[in-house]
Amino acid sequence: MIRQIIHTVLPLTCAALLSGCDQGPQETNTTDKSADVVATVNGTPITEKELDTYTVNREAAQPGAALRRQTALNDLIKLEVVKQQAEKEGVDKRPDVRAELNWQRTNVLVNTLMRERMNDMSFSDKELKAEYKKQVAQLAKREYKARHILTKTHAQAEDIIKRLNNGADFVKLSKRESTAPSAPQGGELGWSSPDTMVPPFAQAVEKLKKGEYTKQPVKTKFGWHVILLEDSRQVQPPAYAQVKDRLRNILISRALESYIDKLRAAADIKIMPGPKAPPQTRSAPKAK
């Protein structure tokens, strides 16, 4: 969840660009009167800060396209004119629009607070190295280079195994018989760690010796597999310096999760029961 909060992209809509967007649908424009006013529209001011914010958001949405000041100001004036007309027509009073405005406000407030908390965080080299050791300990110790033949039924997989026992070539059989996308490559899967495989497949691979294939079909959600282990090797973890930034992101994410959990624990939360399902009607039994 925290990644969704941190990486939420605030939509570049009229509601998000104008000064009143984060005030909620029932509140009026509360623009700071002391700010530098660059234009007014029917008495409503547009400030230098709003112009800067709009320019930054537009240029972020279109990297490499510099936005001229006068163009940005004209855009804001047009948006303000349309916004005022929408308010005259009561668009902001509609339930769906009110909900969207509230969501935009929530997005801005949550993202701002999360960014500020992230900026306040710092982690020592000792903390980062401790997390590095923890992550390395969780890594798979070996990688496996395997091929497989995928069939729809257990009987088909058993037949494949019988043919292999009689000297059939695994690669040729895979090209002819396998239903997997890897069939044209002879079932080749390349190097993989067990944590990237579905559990039954990983468990079967880990039991094989180099050059062996499974003597019993292996069932997964994809079908029935016959697996050949071509090779295995020790996994070398990435160097600490190489993943230092990722380690910092892990600690930041964990700290933000903890922060949100504490806020939730301290909040008075009541979850209301959902709407009751309508009673089911049963048709009368047919006369025999």
C-alpha cells in the first residue's frame, strides 16, 4: 500500500491546477491575499505561486517541453473561466464531482506529508549494512538452468517420460509435444532462482541432479511438466554499494508503513456494515 501512496501520480486536471482544488467542494477559494497576484478573473486572483505550480506540473508531464510564462498564464486564465462557469452551473455540487474533488484533496495532502516524512529520514551506514545482511540471507542460494515439456494431462506427461526413458531427445520432444511458450526453444527456461518459479516446479528442480529429468509428472496451475535440469550454480549476491539506494528505499518504505500503522492505531475508526443482500427467492418445486 505504501508504494501506491508514495508513487501516486496526481492527475493534471482543472481541479488539480486551480487554487481551490484542495479545499474540498464546499469551501471557497482561500488564496493567500499577500501573495503576488498576476491576474484576476471576475475578481478571483491568480497568484505567482499558482503559476509556478502549474508550470512545474505541465513541464513534468511533458519532459523537454519548456512552457513560456505567458502561455502558462493564458492556460490558467482559461481554466479559471471554465471553472467559474462550472460552479455557476452547479457542477461542483454533484455527488460524483464532490467525491472526485475530495479524492484530489486527499491525494495532495497524503503525498505532501509522505514526501516530507521521507525527506526527514536518514539512515546510517550501519543500518543499511544490517539491512543488506538481512536481504542477502533471504536470497536463494542457488540458481538452476532447466528445460521443461508442458502437457495438458497426466497421461501425456507419463508418455513423455516413457519416451525419454527409451532414449528420446528432450529438446526435440519439447519442440514437438510441449504446449508451453518455450517449446520452439526446446523448453529452455534459462537461469532462474526457486523463488521465481511456482512452488511445485521449484521443489522438483531442487531435487534433481545435473542431467536428470523428473521421473514423475509435476503438476502446476499451468498443466503437467516434465523437467530437465541442465545445470546449477551458486548465487553471488550483489555488492553492497550496488544496492545501497535500494536498501535505503526499503528502510524508508518500512518506516512509512510503521508511521501509518501508528496513525491508524491512534484513530477512532468505525467500519459500518455493508448493504444487506436482497433475499433470494426460490422457485416452487415442479410437480412430478
